[in-house]
Amino acid sequence: MGAALEIRNLHVSVEGQPILRGVNLTVQQGEVHALMGPNGSGKSTLANTLMGHPAYEITAGQLIFDGVDLLELETDERSRLGLFMAFQYPVAIPGVTVANFLRNAINARRRAENPEDKGIPIPAFRKLMTEKMDMIQMDHSFAGRYLNEGFSGGEKKRAEILQMAVLEPRIAVMDETDSGLDIDALRIVAEGVGRLSGPDLGVLVITHYQRILNYIQPQFVHIMLEGQIVESGGPELALHLEEHGYDWLREKQNGTGEA
Ligand code: ADP
Ligand code: MG
């Protein structure tokens, strides 16, 4: 049995306002889950909370990763355990290339494990990075780009997928770009996840795009409405959403629809 990310009865407030109201979700290594829901339903709040963003206050519930209580851990410690969070608010870092950024990320992890570590030798790093770029069919020139400087939504996702390929997390959480619906970005995430997924990787893809199945094949689909997961199922749930939208769920929630 591999590692699991377990979200148990999670309640989160932002600026004193309750946003998540009892979320339960488990992602195992080897599984691909999609979390869907309309804008404002709390999807990014969940992603930010998983990352340990200080603005998101956990008022109840538990976050467990591989049996370890995540609430006790800082963001970088969570990442060292093998929980990957795509950069939610990608900032341009002047003068830092994608390659530099990735090498720093690897070295930070190595030093956390061994304070004496001298860092990954450059030839070894180059080899690792080109292997991973080939694996996800990425042009090598991408490594020399300045991180997020003038990146499109799709290029930000490309950088995230490369980061994920290099860091080899056990569970990855990919939130949609903050620019909202960006089909190019979703396609890039889908291709990357398709190439990287396997028994050692669990993925939670977060999107409000209802035609997600055209891009990605999750085994599990969950729908969030007003801070709660109100429905879980297989890919057929995404198909149903594509056809019927979210209204049937709202009606079901309000008890006005058919049971
Ligand atoms: P989604 O990602 O599903 O579109 P969000 O989690 O971004 O939804 O937002 C859910 C609710 O939480 C919204 O009402 C939003 O305004 C609020 N919210 C989320 N993050 C913040 C924040 N940092 N500051 C204030 N309100 C926030
Ligand atoms: Mg969001």
C-alpha cells in the first residue's frame, strides 16, 4: 500500500469567514482524482490549505499524509514528505531560470536530509532535467526561460509539470491557473499527468471545467459546492456535469429536486 493524502472533516475559514465546511477526501498513490465545482465553491481554498498557506485557518478536521499529521508541518516539510503543490500564485522571479529554480528546489531537499550536502553536481542535474524533459516531451530550451516572466497560463503549467517530474512527488495537487478557464493549461496538465502517472503517483486535479474528460481520465470525480464535497463518483459524474451543469446538485442540496 502506498502513501495516501487523507482530508478528514476539514473546516477552513478565511478572514473569519467559513469557506470549507467538512471536506472528506482520500487520494492514494496511483490514483487520479478530479475535484470539480463552480467558481467560488472552495476548490482553491482546499489547495491553499493543503499547502499550508497562512491565510487559511483550519477550524476543525485533520490532514494526514502517509500517516503523518500535516498540520504540524511547514510547507517545505510537506513537500519533502512527497506532497507536491503546484505554485498557486506563480510570481515572476527576475533573473532566475526554470533550471536554476529546479536545481535550488532539489538542493533544498537534499540539504534538509543532510545539512552537509554540497548540492547536486551540475552534470547530474543536467542529465536529470533533460531526461525528465524528454519524458514529458518538452523542448529543452524551456529550461533556460526566466521563471514565469511573461509565461502564459499554459507555460506556467509546463513549468509545474517539469517541477513535478524532477521532484517525483508521491501525491500531486494541481489547481487550475488563477486566470480561470484556460484550456491550453488544462491540456498541458492532462498530458503531463498522463505521462507521469503510474503506481507511485497520486494526483488531485482541480478544475471547474466541465469537459475535463476530453483532456484527462480521472478514476474518481468529486464535486464541491459551497465548501463541501456533495457528490463523488467515477468519470460518468463528469459526463453528467457536462450535460446538466451544477443546478441538479444545488437542487438536491436544497431538497427541492428529486431524491
Ligand atoms: P474556487 O477555487 O472554487 O473558485 P475559492 O476557494 O477560490 O473557490 O473561493 C471560495 C470562497 O473563499 C470565495 O468566496 C472566495 O472569495 C473566498 N476566498 C478564498 N480565498 C480567499 C482569500 N485569500 N481572501 C478572502 N477570501 C477568500
Ligand atoms: Mg480556484
